[in-house]
Amino acid sequence: MTEDLQRPTWAQEAPLGCCGFTTRSSPGPAALACARQIHGADVHHAAPDQPPAEGDGLWSTTPGLNVAIRVADCVPVLLWDPGVPAVAAVHAGWRGTAQDIVGAALEVGAGLGVEPARVHAAIGPCIGPCHFEVGDEVVDGLRALGLDDATIGLRIGPRGRPHVDLRSVNRALLVRRGVPVGQIEDVGGCTYCDADAYESYRRDGSSSGRLRGIIGLLGTLLIAVVTGCAAPAAPTDLETAAISDEARQALADGDADRAEELLRGLLKSRVDDAHIRASLAMALHRQGRYAEASVQSRLALGADPTLWQASYNLACHHAAAGERDLAIRWLQGAIASGYVSVEQVVSDPDLAALEDDHRFAFYAGTGVLSRATEDAVVLLHTPSVAVGERATVSVISIALNRPLMGEREEADLRLASALEPGLLRPVSRRETFSVGVEGGSEYHQRTFHFTFEPLQAGLIPLGPFEVSCGARSRWTDTVLLQVRDAGESPNGSTQAIPVPVARPKSFFRAPSAADPPLIAAHRGRGGEVVEISAVGTEPVEADWTETDEGASRYFRFKAASVEVLPESTPSREPGIFRSILVQRATEGWSHLVELRSAP
């Protein structure tokens, strides 16, 4: 195998002459390819020296005959069935994906004796959902496959247009056809983002080159030996627990090789077990095999998106490999889950490589981890609540390295995907603005807290949030709030709640932007402006101003602290919604708006 290829881990010990994805540094070895790719679903069985004129996929059953496809943003997919043996290279652009080209490839493979349950698949570098902006026809084409919006990764991008995740779609289509999820490996990489490593037509236009996905058989003798062995009986749950405990003890004793052996044995019959994959990732990490560990942690996270430990482990893998930006990205996701503390993170030796990174130092001092000089972060305060209990999600907008006494910019935010009606009851929202000094430069930090009561059990996706500051927009990740039925154990299982893409609820807005119309309406109805003393202790009383829709009250005060409301602030009555802006007294009035619905 050439070292210039990015390979799936299953290819490293496999009887394959070549298997992987090229980068800009090398064209890779020679391989047979279709003379013309047509963005369709035609897949052929290749014969030596007889390339088909056009199509988007090739199978090979001939040892030594490598097959390849060309991409420059589209999804390259490699397939291997060790039982035939047979290999295939598939080109899945959005049109081919909408025609289920990976399913078509497996149908062609069936004529060669290929069985999906035996197939190993690798999905290579392609344009990610971060930059794959599409039109409605693409969204409609992918929905026509019978996939929901979460599976196609639908979100609204910074320009108000849809973005989708072709990698996720092709994974789902492979699973639908019977390929075990544990045998699908995502090599990763966004062709648009990484200009040093990848070609991208969307980024560079007609001047872009092409990458290749290449795969070929080395021989058949070893395959016959491997596939001739009888599969071991699957261990029982009790045996699995005992083996897992033995693997954990081996890791604790410093025997990562033994732990890997035990965990790989378990995965032969439990390919979808996210916890076993996460443990295997740590065994590989302890051996210094950080790239392989990253693959296993990604697979664990794909099997269970709520497994925050996999995100945390990915941060450790990338930190150890010297990939700081990726480490910060995954660490931010783990912190957002609400399970990770600042003390745990800053004292972890597996993250020691980040200690001299200014973003990590800022996190140690403030509890906010920023991926860049300007960033938007989403955090869950409590990752699991019962129906009717209060939950809070915070969105933090941070700008580092600003000029001293820099001008403050207006900000607002919105939830990209509206929540299902009747899913939650808003309780309050609050916005604070603070300034500090780090490394001789100011940082500006806005924090938006949204408190609500979930009304249904399930996994509620919160995000992504778009945070606008001046003329710029930034996007947060998405966090998952686990909501239990009343009285259910915190470890009870839940099912994901689909969130349709629609206009966001007015609840998830910045009070500084959303409240002025509420205040103007209150005053227009003759409502009074009640001032709260920053030094008083007795609760302030105020009358409600009635309307057909309900009633409102409006308070303002000069804040002594952006963290704590004045002691004389009235207590919140049951069933009342509050919207609060708190800023330093030198910057102007802070306010509190209360709304009460009509009975």
C-alpha cells in the first residue's frame, strides 16, 4: 500500500493491494476508472484493459486490478466483500446519491456473489455540510429517498439557504441495504475547508484538480483462509460485561494491547455498541495510534450521538496528534453536553498539548471555550431533566483580541430549526454583556440564557443557533437535552424527537433585540415604567397592564452586577414569562419585561 493514501483501518491488515483516498500531494497508484463519470447510478464490473465508457462505479474481482473514481467535492465510497472476494469504487455526487448509487452498486455486486452483511465500506473526504449549500431541488431529491431531515443533515446556512450532509446520507443508504453500521468507516475530511490537502470544485471552480478513491485486491489465498473459519458464538450479556471489565482492568494496568484484543473480539458480534468502540479508541490512544483511535471514537459517536465521552476522547486523540483546531472543536462539543467541568479538562494529561493555546487558557479562566478569535458556543446546564422540570441552554458569543475600549456591536440570535409545537413552555430568557482583558487585549462576551420546561419525553435537539454580531454571523453546534418521563430513572432510554425546519420560535431571541417592541407596546397601552433600586432590599410592586392577549409589566434598573439581579426585583410568579437584559450601569439601563397570557 502506498503511504500517500488515506486508508480506512480495515484496509491496513486486509488482503488488498491498494485501498484509500488520495490527497493533493500524490495521484496515487495506477487504477482503472470509467472514461466518463455522469453523476448517475450506473455501476459496472470491470475487466482488465476494458474500461467502460461512462458510469460512476466499478467492481473488481481480479487480483491486481485496482479500480478508482474521481472526485472534487462528491463523496467517494469504497466497498470490499472478503467472501467473494470483490471490491468497488463508487462516485456519489448529490445526483447519484439521490438515485441511491450505493444501493445500485450493491445490486450489481449481488450478481458477483456480494452479500451486504459481509461488506466493509469506507466513505472518504468530501465537501462537508459546513459548506455544501444547495437549492431546494437537492433537498427534495434526498427527501424522496425516504430519509428524514436529521439524516440528510438539513440546516439553514449563514446565507439563509439549505445545507445538507451527503456523507450522512450515503451512510444511511448503505445501512438500509444491509451493510452493518460497524463496518462503515468515515475517513473524514472536508474538501472545501482543507485547501492544503484536498481539491474542491466548489471552492476553486474549473481550476480545481481531482482526488481519487482507489481499491484493489492483492490475492485470494489469505481471503479463503479468513473466510473459511467459522464465526465464534456471540458472547452473552454477562460474558460481555466480564470481558469489558477485563479490558478496562488491562487498560488500568497499562496493557493496552490486551485491552485492544479483548475489545475487538467483542465488536465482532456487537458492532453497534458505542461504549465498546469508545473503550477500543482509548486502548488505541494508549498505544499512540491516534488516527485509528479517532476513527473508533467517530464510529462510537455515530452509533450514539449522546455519548459525550466519544467527543471528549476525540479531543484527546487530536491533541496528542498535534491537531489543535480539531481538538478544540471536539472538546467544545463535549463541554456543551453539560457533563464536563473546567477542573476536569484543565487537569487532564491527555489534553496537556493544549495548555499553551490561548483558547484553552481563556477557557481555564472563563469557562468558555472558543474555537476561534470570534465564536458562538452553546452549553447545556443540565443534560437530563424530567418532563415539567426546568432546563437551561446558554448561547455565548465571544470575541477575543479586540482593541481596548473597542466599540460594542449589536447582537441577535435565532434557532435555525423551529421546535415542534407543544414541546416546551418558555420560562425566561436573559442576556448579559461583559468585557474583560486577556493578554493585553479586550474580550467581549455576550451570554444568552434560555430557561424552559420540556413537555414531552425524548431527545430534544437544541441548535444550531445563528448568532449575528454587527454584519457577521456565526453558528453554534447542536446539543441534545434528554427529557425523561416524570419519575423515570436518569438512565432511562429515550427516542429522538424529529424537528422540522421552519421559522424559529420568537422565544430564542436576544432580549436586547426582541424586547424593544414589547416595551413600546406596553407603554403604548399606558403601562407604567417601574424603576428597581440597585441598593434596595424590599421587593418592588407594580400593576399589570391588561390586553386582549394577556398582560405585561416593565421594570428598569441600573445594574451593580451583570450576574445578579437587584434584591428588590419582584419574585417571578407561576406562569409568568420573563425577558431580561443586564448590562453595566455605565452602559445604560437594564430591564425586565414580564408577560402573562390571558386565561
